[in-house]
Amino acid sequence: MPFYEFHCPDCVADFELLMRSDDTPVCPTCGSTAVNRLISRVSPPGKSKSIMASARAQAKREGHLSNF
């Protein structure tokens, strides 16, 4: 199930919900069902390849096999 972002015009709250696309969203602040679905922003990759490579090398030295 994906995360969806919503905006509630009643209480002016922005929130995310993990839900199916056919479920009815409910505002967690005021309980309103008249919410607007927002277009999700794409997040850029957080780490460069060299940072990830050095983290994997450190994990290998420390024996953390789950980081490979």
C-alpha cells in the first residue's frame, strides 16, 4: 500500500496516509472526509555512490552483512 498526501480545507492540515486507493481518507486532526489529495513530491536520492560505498566498506569491516 502506498503513502498518499492530503490537505484538509476544514482545519488546513497536511498529512500522509498509508492506504489503498479505494479507501476514503479521513483527516486525523478534525475527522473530516472532505480532503483533497495532493501531488506527491519526488525526493532526490539522499546519498551519493561514494558515500554508500564507504558505508558498505565500513559495514563489511564491522561484520554487518545486512548492509551489502
